[in-house]
Amino acid sequence: MAAAPILADLRAALGDAAVITDPDLLRGYRRDEADLCAAGTPLVVVRPRSTEEVVAVVRRAARYGVPVVPQGARTGLAGAANAVDGAVVLAMTAMDRILEIDPVSRIAVVQPGVVNAALAAEVAKQGLRYPPDPGSWESSTIGGNVATNAGGMCCVKYGVTTEYVLGLEVVLASGEVLRTGRRTAKGVAGYDLTRLFVGSEGTLGVITEVTVALRPAPEESLSLVAVFPSTATAGSAVAEIAARGLTPSLLELLDRTHLRAIEAYQPMGLRTDAAALLLAAADTGSRAADDLALIAAACAASGADEVYAATDAVEAAALLQARRLAHPAMERLAAQTYPGGNGGLVIDDVAVPRGALAALLDGVTRIAERCGVPIGVVGHAGDGNMHPNIVVDRADPANLDRGRRAFDEIMELGLSLGGTCTGEHGVGLLKRDWLAREIGPVGVRVHQAIKAALDPTGLLNPGKVL
Amino acid sequence: MAAAPILADLRAALGDAAVITDPDLLRGYRRDEADLCAAGTPLVVVRPRSTEEVVAVVRRAARYGVPVVPQGARTGLAGAANAVDGAVVLAMTAMDRILEIDPVSRIAVVQPGVVNAALAAEVAKQGLRYPPDPGSWESSTIGGNVATNAGGMCCVKYGVTTEYVLGLEVVLASGEVLRTGRRTAKGVAGYDLTRLFVGSEGTLGVITEVTVALRPAPEESLSLVAVFPSTATAGSAVAEIAARGLTPSLLELLDRTHLRAIEAYQPMGLRTDAAALLLAAADTGSRAADDLALIAAACAASGADEVYAATDAVEAAALLQARRLAHPAMERLAAQTYPGGNGGLVIDDVAVPRGALAALLDGVTRIAERCGVPIGVVGHAGDGNMHPNIVVDRADPANLDRGRRAFDEIMELGLSLGGTCTGEHGVGLLKRDWLAREIGPVGVRVHQAIKAALDPTGLLNPGKVL
């Protein structure tokens, strides 16, 4: 391995077991779950067990001029964790200890490799809750959630990951260890470096510890489904719920394509004749039924064909399960549409102001027709954050081109409606051009200036975001 | 005015009326409400009416190498708005229009000079609420609130200003106009520049427009007071309320010094024999009485002598009014303690993890005794954010020195308890040294690197924060 003296150096620092160079194993670390994104082959994957080991890796990578790509569970959907050729991949999943849970200060301190569901389970034992719940929560890590500022279904009431990050320990490109933020509920000491790192997708530093805010355990939750004759009326219902001052704890939309895909995947008695379905919940305990009745009234006033309240927690859980099956069901639909293993999904992510949701849904329908590709829409309606899922045939370049065109037209539509090119999946490789378009030349220059200030040689996750 | 060709240039760009050089008027723009902070005399005060005029001012200041100090209503308590000699003061209060209120997307777009109370009143007309409520809310501006990431009494349940800032328009030191953030509920397009500017105290750019998130109008609120025989038991009650998973909408503490000062200032029947009083509220409408009963039980279990629930909204408002009188009452106490206009307050601001509140309160008592200065403590107990108010004699250097020593010892104590040197008042000039100590040399270097990246010549608010 004369070509890579860094390897011997890494082995000396971390031990052989933490330094992976077997080509078969390296292949497993090439990419996250994003489609349409390039992925390289790393020179080496290291699995540090401490901040000191992360420092050792970053310093050696800097010395040899080898780029560093941090990875969590690689469940991301924008290619932010994809390897670049010849890089050191920092696989953070071995740093998976919950260091502290403090019910009085309502904080937890965790290593970045802790899985979201594991933290949720541990804090639940103490009557607490860590709200952020990305779709990947059963496998994704807190470090990855923080690096991408992950969203989820609870955001409509409880906000996204960044609202829960109080402080970080970060290894900088210089190898220095920076501590940001605090353990207190409030604090304004200096620039908000914590939130600068949240969502920066590993381009500014490697997160090695996270202090998160916790909340009391949620109260009992009730839910309903409302069935709509058109996506426009479903979108109007979302606006009406907001206009009436209501705050559901969950407000999700499934369009007909998704309803049919889910029902085909696992029959649940969903109304597949509906154009769209809204799934809403209220987690206000003894008031949940009353709150849900107000949401039901807003849906009815907006033209819902039928509103059906779950009568108990079991039924409510079944409704949530239908929503959680959206992704695998659509994968199955894609596979059936284009057999031979060539059918796939291009998962998009766009957010518009709540009042523009109906226009977004209408527009996506027109784009699907114009581009000649099936597009199902699912997502966090209460936040105006939709995931148009484009069904493509990977074996047919013309079809794939049409899928890409639809993808671009959806972004264009979202921006034209005052929205953003990514509500929760991030920029990574997938949306670099769209980011530049959204934030404009001044925004790009400021991004570049901050990147250069913190990582002047471009060591960390090169090519991502910018 | 040959010494200052910039003046003619500013007059040409903004018109004579917006360019103030009368020395009597300039004196009024020298400082905010912070004590112990140096203030210079500006060369000129300009009152821009548009983003274009702010750009014109910043470009001219850059051309002539004259520093720029942005100011809102100058209600700050850390000297962040203090002029430096020869500076251009950008007084933003003439940019005071509410540009948009959208009840469906629950956002408002405002110019920076809009007064917090004016925005609150306007959104209330549409059944909405802008939660951040700093003590200065009747006079301070949204731009100033954003620049300092202002807190307030609602934070214990609703969080601080930064939680409500979705997007900004900022004039950079280069004179370029940067737009950050979005109008959507969620968004992860690029670095969180919005929150980098929030709390940066005018050192990174001049805020010219703010997009804020709104909430539905609050429900009916009920409140109680709990009277404690010691500050330690009051601190324990705060911890117990958190440990029981309760979420008051307000949880404030007044110590005996404050109770006596308020009662002397305006008799309200407060228990001046108490060591401390907790004021708590629940804004959960039909459940408020039940929620308040749980808070009352936690107080009783922690050793409260008496818990007294307000029986109606009028009584609840009177309790809140007592809290709001804390500051003027203490000013009066200081004036009476050291007559001749020499008595004053040094207002401190420290936050600790909630569980350390009792230790902080005990420690402040010991510091007051050791330094031989009266210190009253008031603040946002539910957040662990306390304001020790040190009574000093400005005419007596030895007394003032003892006050400064007490101030430093309180900071030291706060940091030793895992806290921060400023919970909500900011760094400004007052706490630059303490910021450096809190964030350490790596943190300082990162701050400097970001400042240099955005303002390489140090044009904007020089000497503040760093």
C-alpha cells in the first residue's frame, strides 16, 4: 500500500479493526439512499470510537490531503453521505452511547451514532420524549439527523431537529475540537454556531457529541382520516385548519396513487376511489376528541366526502401504519410498473407556504401528465412539505430523462410558489444547482465564505451542498 | 465639514432630513440601557427608510472607512447598540412598516423598526400571536429583538426569538443584499444563515426585513403565586415542576429584595416576609385550572408556605403587573439606597440548567454578603435564567468595584454550574471577556473566522461581541 501511507498511519492510531480497506466492505459505504447521485469508492472506512480518534483521523487526512466524508446510517435521500473516490469515510455508528439523560433540565447528551429510536426508547423510560421523527427513525442516527436537520411527521406541531439541538461537540477541519451551545434552556453567548452546524451535511465539521432538549412524554393521541374528491380540496382543508387556528399534532396527505399502492401492498380498507386522504391527529389527551372534531369540521367545510375518526388507539395506529407503508408500497409499484428490477422511484422533497399547497398539488398533476411519468404525492401537508415520488424505468434513458424533467419542473414550481427546493431531505449532491438558484449569487458567496472560513482546504465532504 | 466628506455624500443620497449631525441630537444616540459600558459619540446618525438607503449608507461608510453601528430602540442591556466615536449610527426605527400578515401560512413580514407590541397588536386582530415578549416589548423593535435574540417571560413554553425567525433580508458589509431563509414552515436549503444573523448583534450585517412565524392566539390563562421560606425551596419547586412533566406558560421568580422593592413602589399586598415567590401560569384554556393545580401541588411538595391561585383574569393580570414592576421598583430602591442620583443597578443575566437553579440562588446570596452589595434576584425561573440586580453607588468607586466583583463572581458561579454568561441580554460590550471564557479559544477563533468572512474590514459594529 505504498500509494497510501495514510493507511498505515490510521492503523497505528486507531488499530487494525477500526480501519477497513477490504474492497467488498468498502462498497457498502459508497452511498446513502438517494437516487440520481454519483458515488465514489472510498480509499478507507474508519470507525472511530471517541472524539480523540476522530481528531486523529481528521488530522491525518489533512496531512495527506485526503478528503473526509462523515457518514451516519446512510439513510439520507440527497447523496450528502455519498463517498468520493479516494476519501476517508468516517463511519460514526460505533460512537453510539447515550451519555446522559437529565429529566429536570430535560436534556440528553449523546454520541452521534445513537439511533433515533434508541434515544426515543430510553427517554420514554423517564417519561420524556425526543420529538424529531424522520421516516428513517428506526435506523437513522442522531448525528445524521443533526447533520441533515431531519424533519418528520411531528414537525407540524413540534418543529424539526434544529429546535432540539442545544449544543454540539464538533471536530473541525483543523483537527481542533469545538464545543458549541449550552445545556441551558436559553442562551445568547455569541453567534449561534450550533445551528450553523445543524443541517450543514458534514461540510463544516464532524459532529462527535450532541446535547438535545427533551419534552415531557406526549399525552394520549386520537386521529382521523378525511377523504377528498380532489387534491385541491385536500389542500384547501389544510389551509382551513390553519386559518381556524387549529394545531394538529400530525397532518399528512396521501394521494390516490399512494392509496392504491398501499392497498395493493397491504390491504387495509383504504378508499382507493378517493383523490386524496388527509390523516390528522391531536395529542391533547382529554381534549383530543374535541380538538379532532374541530379538525373534522374544517375538513368537511372544505369539501371532504367522508371524515372517519379512529375510535381507539389500535385503529389510530393502523392509520399511521398505512402512512408509514407509503414508501415501500411505492417501491413495489415502481417494480411492478417496470419489471426486471428496473423500476425505481425518484423521491422529491419540496415545501411551499401552507396556503400554496393546493396549487402545488395541482401543478404536480399537470407535470406528471406533461412529462408522461406517474407521480404520486405524499407528505407533511400541515407544513406544506410534499414528497412527489416519480416512478421511472432505469433501463430506459428516455423515460429517465422524462423523470428528471419532472423532478426539475417540480422544483421550479415549488420556488415559483414561494417555496424551497428542500423541506427536509437536504441538498447533498442532488440539489446543489437548485440551492444555488434558490439562494442566489449573494447567498452562494456567503455560503462559500463560511465554508472557506471553517474548512479552507475543502477537506470535509467536498462537493456536497455547494 | 471638510473633515467628513462622507456627510455630504450621505445627504446627497438620503436627503438632509434623514442625516442628523446636531450634537445635541447625537448625544441621544450614544448608548442603550446597559450600565458599565463605554459609549462613544457618533459622527452622524442616519435614519434610512428603505433597504436601498441602508445599502447606500453601508457602501459610503465602507468607502470612507467609517464604522457602522445599527440601532433599534436602544433598550438593550449589554451595550451592543452603543456608538463608537466617529461612527455612522444607522437608526432603523423609521423602517417600521408591517408588510404582510398571512393567517394561513402563519407568517408576518415586517421591517426591522416595527415595535414588538405593535406587531403583537396587529396579529392579534387576526387571531394570531407573535410570542416573543422581552421586558422591553412595548418599545423595543423586531429588528433589535432579532439582533439580540431577545427572550422574555413566554420562553419557558414558547421559546425565544430565534424560534420565530423564518427568514431575513440583510445588508452585508459589502453592501450586497442577502436574503436568508424562507416563508415555509420547514426548509433545509443550505446553511442556516438566518440563525447565524439572529443574535449576532449587528456585527455581521444590518437587518432590513424579517419574516416571522406566528402562532394561533393563546387560550385563556390562569395563574398562581407560591410563597417560599427560602430561595432554595423555590428553586427546588422549579425542578419539581419540570420533573413532574409539567409545562407552565410562565414561571417567574421574585426574591425578597424584589418583593419589598415592588411593595414599596406600589403596594399590592405581596408577602414581603417571603424569601421568594414563584409566579406561574397555564394558558391551556379549559384545562388551565387542572394544570395549575398540578403546579400548585409541586410547589407545596417542595415546601411552599402558601399557594394562592388567582381567581380570575383581573387578579392574574395584577400578579403579572407586579412582576413587570420589578425593574422600576429596583431602580427606585437603588435611588433611595444611595441618594443624590448616584444609586443605580447593574443588571446581570445568567442561565443555568434548571436543576442548578437552587444552587445559583444560594450562591448569589453568598456573593452579595461577601462583596457587601445588595443583590436582588428576579427572572425566568422555568428556564433557569436569572437576573441578579446589583445595587451600586456610582459616586463611590470602592462600592462600584465591589459591585463589579459581585457581577464577575455571579458569572463565574453560573459557568461553574454548567450555565452560560448570558441567557437573553447578550454579549455586546458588557460580556466580551466572559464570552471568550465561556466558549474557549477554539470558539473565539471560529467566531473571528466567521466575522472575517462576512465583514473582513471590521466595518459593522466594531468591538461588539468579540
